[in-house]
Amino acid sequence: MTAILLKTPKLIDIENKKILNDMEVLVEDGKIKEVGKLNSIDTKEAQKIEFEEGYLMPGLIDAHLHLMGGRSENYIEESLIVPDGLKIIRAANDAKALLDAGYTTVRDCGSSAAVHVREAIREGEAVGPRILTSVFILTQTFGHGDFHSIPEEWVDARTSGRGATLICDGVEECRKAARHAFREGADFIKICTTGGVMSQKDKPENTQFTVEEIRAIVEEASHVNSYVASHAQGTEGINNALKAGVKTIEHAIYPDEETVRLGKEKDAVFILTLTIAKTIAEVGEKAGYPKWAVEKAIEAMNDYIKNIRFLVSNGVKIGLGTDFMGSKLTRLGTNSRELVTLVKDAKLAPWLVLEAATINNAKACGLEGKIGNVKKGYFADLIVVKENPVEKIETLLDTGNITFVMKEGKVYKKL
């Protein structure tokens, strides 16, 4: 690959919370070879790209979405009825929209389409971000990943041939389900240790899976140098997941003091998903979400912002995701809504939110030290934003403000 020298008037150093003036970045073989002041890097062979304005920063990361090609708000129908081929084509278009919006890496937390789009991107047949996927969601019978209103054999992907749910009860079934997920191409394992907003007959605070079951899944993941992410909203389910060695806690609506202690001890990342809860609570019923889901979202929102601030004030590591699936309310490519919501509604500092969307999300993806930073040796996943997102976080919402996108040293967008 040809070496590329990027010259920029502003570079956002998220790790040190600084805006650096007049910088240049040398990219070679898909990685950052050198970062320095303007005209300090000695290279004659490199192709030069000079930006007259804008802010160079690491590519954004969404650590929790569902690249499933969803187009309606009916999750069950989108999972089990829409043909798989159509979902894959839709998801490929969504992947392109994500890259255009400055997302160079995403973590799919359950979808039958994402693994195929991942491979198409790797082969060069499609354009999109780096994708890591769990493929499936592991759930107990009558768990959050179980569609309670339809027959069980229709729900489990091994018997239905559809969707992304694996139902497992007891240690041995959990081991086998984890092994099946890896067999089908999973990069990591996604489980549900509590109920949730979008499962009809349980509540976010309900505890699911035993510590022994969770520990067995974590052990299977460790055997292939992978990890486990857990949908965990209620207190006991969050803490059970942490005790068993789960690496990332998804949503984390009801943490407590033990959560903080365990989170720090285990070096876990808490993936916040405030926008989806806010959206369902505010406009979900009008959009066709079930009344029971809207009611649970409203109840959760009463505590979520307070508890996000509790986690942050106690120094646990936060990442962020959207839980978007591609529908009108959850359109992929609008993922920076989460950054804006965390700044505007949860009153988090922009530097903290940018760190969550880059450095911390890289850790959540298992790619710590490889992506999420403008630093020597990291993959050259870089974007340029017209305005300073530290001062105006909403600038990230308009894809027209993302004037340059590079992934692994290849330029995909240059306005």
C-alpha cells in the first residue's frame, strides 16, 4: 500500500484531552507509522493529503448495535419473518451508511445478517466498518432473548433456522450454545442476565442465568481467546455477570455500590445505551411499539440518567452503543445521537463521551491498543470533522460534517 501523509490544522488527542495544532500523520501498510508536528516527518514517497480546515480524530466506534437490516419497529417480525437474503442486502447498505457517518468499527450484539456482511467487507465485496459480531444472543428459557409470545421451537435458531436466539438452560446447554455460536462465526458471545424493555413477560430488574451458567459461557469464550458481553439491566443480573467474568455490561440501568466495586476489580466496560430508551419512552407508542414496552422504557428512564451519572462519578469505565437495528427510529448512520444524548441529557463531559466512543469502545471490542486512538502502531482508522465536537458535539450528527473517512489506511470518503 502507498504511504499517505495527512496534514491537518487540528488533531483531537482524546487520550490527553487536548486539541493539537498543525499536525501530520504518516500512514503506511494500513497503520499509523508516525505522528508529529507539521513538516517534522521526513518522507518523500508518501502521497500527501492536506486539510485546510477541520479536526482529525480517531474513527468512531458503536459497541452495541444490531446489523440486522431491520426496517420496521417490529423486532419479532424482522428477526423471524423477513427473508435472510433481504436482511443481508439491507444490512450491507446500513454498513455503508455507518462508514459514511464516521464509524470505522461496530460491534453487532446479535443478528443473522452481520456475519455475512462482515465477510463481504473483508473480501472487498461490500463497503463498511470493521464488524465484530456475536451472531447469536444466548438466553435462558423465559429470558430476555426468548420471544415469549410464540412457540419455543420457532424462537431457537437451531430448530427454526431463523433469527439470532439460542435458548439454553443449565451449565452443559450453555456450554454447547456458546460453542455453537463460535462454530457459526461469532467473534464474542452475547448473553442476557436480566429481563428487559423489549421482552414481554419479564422486567429489566428480573435476574436470568445462574452465576454457574454464566461462568461456563465465559470459560468457553476464554478457550478461544474471546469474551462475553451481557445484556444486564437489573442490579443482581449485572453483578452476577461481573462475578462470573463477563467483560462488558450492556445497558446497566440499575447499578449499585457492589457494581462499582466489581466493575473496577474486573476492569469491565459499561456500555451505555441512553438514546434507545429515551426514544421508546418518548415516541415509541406512536411508532407502533407495544404499550408494555413503552411503559417499561418510561419507568427505566426515570432512573437511567441518574444511574449513568452514578457510574461515571464513581470512576467505572464507560463505553457507548445505540442498540439501533436500522428502522425509522433506529436508522444506522444516525448513531452519533447517542453521543449527543449523553452530553445534552445526561450532562456528561464531551471529552468523556468521545473517550467512550473511541478508546473505551476499542477495549469493549477486544481491540484495545489497536484502534480508537491517533497513535503510532494503531490501525489508521481516521476521520475529519468540520467543527470541533468537544465544543459542539451535535456536529457529528450531520454526515456532511464528516469530510474524510479512512479505515486501515484506505480512504473511503473525501469531501
